[in-house]
Amino acid sequence: MSATTGEGPEAPRSAEPNHGMRIFLIWLPIAVVADILLYFVYGPHMPPGTMSTSAASQQFDIKVMAVLAAPIMAFVLVYFGYAIVNWRHKEGDDTDGPPIYGHARIQATWITITAVIVLFLAGFGTYELAWPGFAGAGSGEGPAPIWRPSAGNPLQVQVIAQQWKFTYRYPQFGGFETSSLILPVGRPIQFNVTSIDVIHDFWAYQLGVKADANPGVNNVAYTTATHTGSVTVRCDELCGLWHGAMFDYGKVVSVAQFEAWARHTEVQLAATTKILPPYATSYDPTEIAQLSAAMKKAGITGAGGLYYPPNDPVQP
Ligand SMILES: [Cu+2]
């Protein structure tokens, strides 16, 4: 390596080009082009898409982070390539480069750039979570969220996880429980996520919603769907043998379609709803076995969304 500074034995400096400036001039156009391509060309296709307010804000966040990361990545690669080409071993040169002891400008530049990036991301990330339009950006905020949507009266959807399926309760429609996740477009939704056995995680990918499902805990996450369409729901916390099979598909539909579905299902499942535990923010798993016995006695073995304890004989 050529000497650029330090107190080591000085190499002849007169013949040395300005490597820093050369690297900068190679790096700059690559970084600019990479950022333009990432933000404007690839950006609109980045996960998780734009199906909801939270998904769109996550996509925007990922775009911003990609735009910040690409120039750093480009710099590492350009520096690497430049070093390989210019500072490789030369024929007949058996010496090692002079050691470098400190370089105030490089150190100050390094500390400044990394500090600015990290502090910016901390502020940016906090703002993205707190802004009412995103309201927690689709993440589980615990039982008492501090970031809520500014629009009032969200649709309440309770997500109940168990080995190995999700069911959904709609407390504003008599508290029926179903295995179908149907949501209206354009209305703020409050997911109340819980579990009745082990730990799970409710991940509605296209909605950009992800919240841990823990027994005895109500974990609240907000979003507003902005497009109709299909939603993939996966369990995202290893929860036992069939964790990988714990997924289903929800649907975002028009407000009129949702209202019609919810009213119809409320009536259709009325008999089942009557023997469910009253709607609560979490449920005692030990009561589930008793409930299952009651359902068996009532001859209810499959229709609608039901509580099934593990290994229960009525489980289909
Ligand atoms: Cu699970």
C-alpha cells in the first residue's frame, strides 16, 4: 500500500495520484445512478406493497433505507475494486506498505457520517411510527397503544391464534368468531391480537401488519386498507410442529360487501356465538377444554370459526 500519511517510512509522494479524489469520482456517478434506480424504478415494487397505509409507509421506509445504504455499499465495492487494481503486488516489489498511525480527517469524517446516518434514522423511524396517518405503522403496540389513528371508531377485529390456525372475532357484530378474515377498504382497523395457547405472531403481509400473539395479552395494531384484494396471513413465530402450515388468506372488500358479509355471518353463527366465552381482550386457555366439551354436547363440530384445543377429538 502506498503511504498517504502517518509517521511511518515515507514512500515517494510525488508520483502518487490523488487516490481519494479518484475513488470519489468513480463512486459518485455509481451512487447517484443506484439511488435513482432504487427509489424510482425498483422502489414502487418493494415489499410489502401499498395495499394499506401501514404497508405504504413501510415501503417508503425501505426505499429511504435502500437509498441510504446503496452509496455505502457502492463505496465499499468501488474502494475494493480500486485497491485490487492499483495496490496489488507488483513484480519485484517484496516490501510491505508503510504502517499508518491515525488520520484525524478520515476518523472525523467516518464518525460524522455514521453518526448523522444513525441519528437521522432514529428520528425518521420514530416519526414514521408516531405520525397519526400511520399510527404505529402496523406493528403490535401492546394493550395500550400510544400511537393511534386520528380518525375515530376503527373496526375492531380480534385475532385469536392457536396451534395451528387463526380465527377472527368481530365484537361490533355480536362477537361472532370465524376463520375468514374479511375487512372493509378505507376504514381504520384495530387488530386485537391474542393467543389461546403458545406464542404465535399475526402477520398480514400485504397490509404491513405484524403483531405478536401471546396468551393472556391483547396486542393492538392499526392499519387502514387502501385497496381491495387478497391478504396473506402467516404465523411468524415458531409455534410447534405445524407452524409452517399456519396460514390463511384474508380479503379486503368494499364497505358495502363487508357490511353485508358481517351482518349475514352474525346471523348465521348466532347459535355458536352464544356458547363462546363472552368477548374479552384475552381468554383463559384452561377454559377452552370446558368450552370444547360444551360444543361437542351441542353438536357443533366444524362450521364457522371455533375454538379447538390441541388434540381435541372434534378437531377436523
Ligand atoms: Cu403459530
